[in-house]
Amino acid sequence: MGRTRKTSKAKAEILIEGLDDSIGIWEIAAVVRGEIPRPDGSEVRAASLEIVRDVLEEGLMRPGFPTREGSFEVLRKTPGETMERVEREWDELGRDPDVGEGIWFDLTEKGEKYAKTLSQNSIQ
């Protein structure tokens, strides 16, 4: 899909949402779906994966899963390993992920600072 304004807007929205809670891959797909007019599954997948790759490589988010205790269990994987897992799980579903399916993402300290800046700029 390449870097587009819609993808950048979706990425910013995801990071801002991350200030409140961890974000599941299905939420990323939903945000992307809302930014693409008449999206098909391949467009949603490609744009979602681009955003995931960006936030991981930029050190803005880390992969893992929320725990019953309310913390976040980080997966100790490289961005490449995480991308392989996300793509494999998405392919195994054969459709966009639904609520609760797939990997989750949590803001890093760097991501939290960046998301707060984005949030403040969107208010002004």
C-alpha cells in the first residue's frame, strides 16, 4: 500500500488509543477499515501489517498479551519474528481478526511519549 495519509492517520489513532489500553490486532484492522473507502480484505491486511511493522521497528509498541491480573506479558521477539507470527495467524484465520483473536500491542515508554504528543496536537 505504501505510506499514505490514511495509513498515517490510522497509525496515529492506534497510538493514541494505546494510551488507554493495550491494542489487539483486530482493533488495528478495524481502525484501518474505517480509513479506507470500500476496503477489501487484502487492503486492510496490507495496511494493518504496515502499521504493525512501523510501530515495532520504531520502538513505539511491543507485542504480547494482557494477563488476568491486568498487566501485559511482553513477547520477547524481534520485530521480524513478531511480523511472521502476525502474518501466519492472520493467514490461518483466512479473514480479518475478530475481537480477542491474535496478538496484542502495548505502548513502550517511547511510544507513550509520542502518543501523548499526537494526542495534544490533535486537540489543538
